[in-house]
Amino acid sequence: MDSLSIGQLADATGVAAGTLRMWESRHGFPEPARGDGRHRRYEADAVPRVRRVLSERDRGLSLAAAIACAREWSPAAPASIFAALREARPDLQPVRTPMWAMLALSRAIEDECLARAGRPVVAASFQTEGAYRMAEARWRELSRTAALAFVLADFERSRSPRGGPLEVQIGADEPVRRQWALICLDRHYLACLVAWELPRQPEGRSFEMIWSTQPDAVAVALRAAVTLAGSRLARRGAGVLAEGTPPAPDSGSALASRMIGYLVASGPA
């Protein structure tokens, strides 16, 4: 699509041209290119980004905070990690899994990553900050030798804590908010577990879950996670993926054995 003038951007978003100029003057957003005539020209993705600002403002964010969210958000982001993986690999059928089993399977993947990976890229979606804080010590250990480590949850804000993974805020209305995901990609070991939480059942919390050690599946899950995490992480993740997904190591059998052992040891509460 051709670039847009400020008038066209105003028409497409419902935000007056004068308001767009004010946003640019005070916040550097939306950022135009300048043609030979020094007129503002905007890339096509300026339209969904401006609309995202309006959406975040409706949720109660300040203008500065809403613009910060729009800067980090990628219009090309998938609806969720689970949706991206199901679309790319419909042959990977989800399995209904209770909460206690999700914890055991996740622990198995994390421990196998700690035992076998060298400089992995590790990512996770924790739904809530509280769930992440319960696992924070383990994730600090995972991130200690990682090439890139980040977690998504309903944090109050995104931040880069010393000695831990990057903490990426996700909104309550985003589909990834209901998802549980864990991804490890390394030349020695790769695996992913991605699930979405079913509406609460009488027997307790349960999920539809997919796990895989196939390189293309892990790459799809990681690409979706870094895109959802925002433009800066997306650029870093793109650099990792551009190097090519590692050839498939023998991750599956060792991980499956560890998973079975952890499931047997955990059992239903």
C-alpha cells in the first residue's frame, strides 16, 4: 500500500490532523517520513497503531502510556501463540490437560532446557503476574545463560529486571492473556508447550494443550511470542530466527521420558 498523507491518516482513524500533529510534537508519534516536498507521509501500519492508541485510551490509559503500547505493539501480531501454532500445524492436535499435569509438563521442559541447552532463547506466557512470581526463581536461572529470555503476563508495566527475563505487559483483553506457553530454542535442545485455558470446570482448571519438539513448530511458537512481545523484542527474535532453526536434535525421547516421570511423581492433587 502507498504511504498516507496526514489527511488520509486522519480520515482513516477519525483522529483530527491537528491532534496527530500535537501527538507528534509532544510524543514523537506517529512518526512520519518526509518526502521531497517536506510533507508528512505515513506507512500503512500507522493506521492500526493510531487505532490502538484510541483503544488503550478507552481502557483508561494516559495518552503517553497508550502511545508507548502502540509503539511496542505489532499490527502483524497473531491473535495468540496457540492460534499461530494451530494455523501453521493443524496436524498437532490439542489434548485436554488438567492444571496439575500442566505444571508437571512445564517443569519437565524447563528442567530439560536447563540440563541440555547452551545459549537458548526462552519465552513463556504466564497469564498472571502472580503465576510468574511463583516460578520467578526458576526463570531467573533459565535466563542466566540464555541468549534471550522474556515472559508475558498481566504486569503493571513492562520492565527489564537485573538478573531476570524481560517482563512484558499484556492487556486483560488480549487473547494471549488466557494462554499458558513455554518455548525453548537452542541448537542442542528445542521444545514448546502451548495451551489455552478452558472455561472453569467443576473439576477444576484445565487447558487444551499442544507440545512439540519439531523445529518448525517451535519456530512458529517463538515467532508468535516475540511478535506479541513488541517491536524491540520482535527485532531481536527475528535475528535469531533468521539464522535458521537448528536441526532437530534428539529432544523428543528424552523429554518424553522426563515428562512421564514428572507426571507419575505429581499425580492429581
